[in-house]
Amino acid sequence: MAVVVCNNLTKRYGKKTALQNVNLNLEPGRIIGLAGPNGSGKTTMIKLMQRMLVPTEGQVLIQGKEPGPETKAVVAYLPDRDFLPDWMKVSALFGLYQSYYADFDRAAAERMIASLGIDQNQTFKKLSKGTREKVQLILTMSRKAQVYLLDEPIAGVDPAARDYIIRTIISNYNPEAMVLISTHLIADIEAVLDEVIFLKEGRIVLHENADDLRTKVSMSVDEYFREVFRC
Amino acid sequence: MKWEFKSGIPIYLQIISLLKMKIAAGELPPGSQVQPVRELAMEAGVNPNTMQRALTQLEQEGLLYTQRTSGRFVTEDKQVLKEMRKSLSEQYVKDLFEALSKIGMNREEIIEAVSSFESTDEKEA
């Protein structure tokens, strides 16, 4: 049964339509890429799933429920920008997550931080951009959630950090969970995707199994993406 | 052997060929244990479901087998391994013929070129 369902989900900001009649059923156990150029509605869709935005029309349901405190307890969300109190030490951030989320596995997070050689006593804002992104991802993936919403987790990091991030996602997600990764850089993540969704000007133009798509178009998902979204 | 994927071919099929190459090259010897799905997926940088799909197909082809409690192993069946090598080599020969006919060589010329070819290793030996 689908863990995330969108029914005619529509979001308008004044006259501008960010998301138009989106219908989706996302199944558990899948890693799904949400791809589209900048401004195609990816972040809007994810924010609707977290009730950071309210739909203009239609609805989004997570495990059959409207987003709210109950769903947030099972959804691990990684925003597309720094979101943590940056004056805190890394160890204090662990404490913060532990107190917010019952499913946070602190020991797992500490192991990952140690394996990267990051000093837990360092203040978050003193870390480099790439390291901050890794810490945020580690915090997110250390939750034993049912749904992971990762908004542009690989934007702006170097290739080594990107590989690390991808490995962290593969090795930490719970196989019963659904992972939604938004990106405009498909080539970087396409090998880990079960399914891809193409979003164009707020509408879904494609939702397909990644290997089926490769067979059908004889191209990589990235090549096909470039063709669909050619400027 | 490195995990590298070409575009336009389903990744699970590419994993299957790569694992066959690893078996043929002795990197995964007969009877040896295969790493758990998740570890392999991590190493290859692919989705665990995709890796699972490839391993399942290799099991169906008889190249791998699962022992319920201890994991997944490479077959020791000599006949199966021989056939796998044969089909791999056929693919290489096919690629060779295609490449050489593109540069205008006919069948006889290709066979002649292959039989008169001395690899640098042999020369040194």
C-alpha cells in the first residue's frame, strides 16, 4: 500500500501555480528521484508533505493521514538549506534530535560522525559547507523513519562528499521505508533510484521505474532528462 | 573489476554482466560466498533493490545459490561455469567482429588478424 498519496494536489502562490493537479502513489521500500529544473515545484511538493505549506486544492496523505505532528514522527526531512541552530555543537545537535525524535539512533549517528573524523565538540557554524551537509544528512538518516524526504541532498558538494552521501543513504535507510530525493542533478544519483518522477512547471510528466525507462528510451535517465527539459 | 555503468542499459543487466566477469576472472571463485546485498549495493553505488534483482536472476541461471542460513554462494557446477564462460566469450567475439567490420574488414581478414595476433605478454614470455 502506498505510504505517500497525492490527490489532485495543487499549490498556488497568488496567481502563480507552483504545483498543478499532482496525483501520486509512492510505495514503501523504494528510492524515488524527484527530478525537475529549478522552479519546477520540487521543494513545494516536499514542503506540502511536511505541512510547511498548505495545499490550495487537493490533498497529500502520509500513511493515510494529513501531515501533522503524527506524520512528522515517522517522516525524516532534510531541507534544502541549513536548518539547524548553528551556534550549537555537533554533540548538542544529537541531543536535540534525541529529544525530538523517538526513532533517532544516536549511537548510529555518532559512529558515522566519528568515521568521518568530525569533532563532536565543534560548533556547527564553524564546519565547512560540505561537512555541514554531511552532518545534516547523518542526523536525518539516523532516524528509523518510514518516509525520508531529502530535498537536494547533493547540491553543492564535491564528488567525494557526494559518494559518501549516496552510500550513507543506501546503507542507512530502512528497507521498508520510502526515500524521496529531489534533485536537478540526476547523473549523480541515478544508479540508486528505483523510480523517477519528472516534474515540469508544476506537473508530473513522467513517473516510471528507472530500469524500465532505460530500456524504453535506450538512454540513461540523465540523458532522457536533458532531452525532456532541453532549453 | 570496477563498478562502472554505461547509459541506456538497465543497471541490473549491467550488474549481471559485471558479476559474471568477476566469476569468470576468479575474483569470485567457485564456492565462495557473495557479500550481502546491501554491502554489494553500497560498493557498487546502486540501489539495494536493483542489486537484489540482479542476484535473483543469477540464482535463476544457476550461477549463484542460497543456503538459507549462511548466505549466497557461487556455484561449483563446472558445466554451468563453462557455459557462462562460453556465452561471455561469444559476446566479446561478437563485439570484435562488429568493431572490425565497421573499419571495413571482412570475415577472412578478421580471422587472419586474430590468428596472427601475438599478445605482448606472449612475446615477452
